[in-house]
Amino acid sequence: YIVTQMFFDNQQYFSFVDTCQKAGIAAPIIPGIKVLTRKEQLRTLPEKFNIDIPYALSETVRQAEPERAKESGIAWAVGQVQELLEWNSPGVHFYVMGNPAPVIEVIRQLKR
């Protein structure tokens, strides 16, 4: 199986899976999700991991009060994971980075 780098735009994952399938790669590709919890991550995650954060997410987090940034990140991740599961991804890998609480909240809020 393959686990992707963290991403915040599901279209990147869908495109990656399509490209892999066209290349004959049949291994399950598990999406890697990180829940944004702090405004600083809008800068640090792209710098450290060479990733893009969608404008809609970055603006929502930027405009939130510092103590509410985590709620914005959780809401984004819930929508992102829900769409991935509806698309029938083979599962989801969460990048926890020492703080499982936001991931637990995402899982709690997912539609059943």
C-alpha cells in the first residue's frame, strides 16, 4: 500500500490516484491527512513539507480568533475525510504529530 504526504485539497489526491492507476500501479493509496490546529501552521507546514494549503482553508484559519483556529481546522478535516470516504478511498492516515485530540474530534464528528 501507499500512504500519501499530507494534503488539504482532495482533488490532488484524486488526481494522484488517477495518475497511478493509469501507470499500472494497483496498490491501495491511503490519503494522508493533517488537522490544522494553529495559525502558525499556515506558514510552517508549507515550509517544512513543501505542500499547498487551499486559499479557503487558509483564510478561514487566518480570520479565526487564535483559540478558534483549531475548530476551523477540524471542520475542514471532517469535510475532507467525509469526501474521501464517500469516494471510497481505502482508509485514511492521520498525521498526528504528538497531538491526537484533533483527530479524535474529527472522527467523532464524521457522519455515520
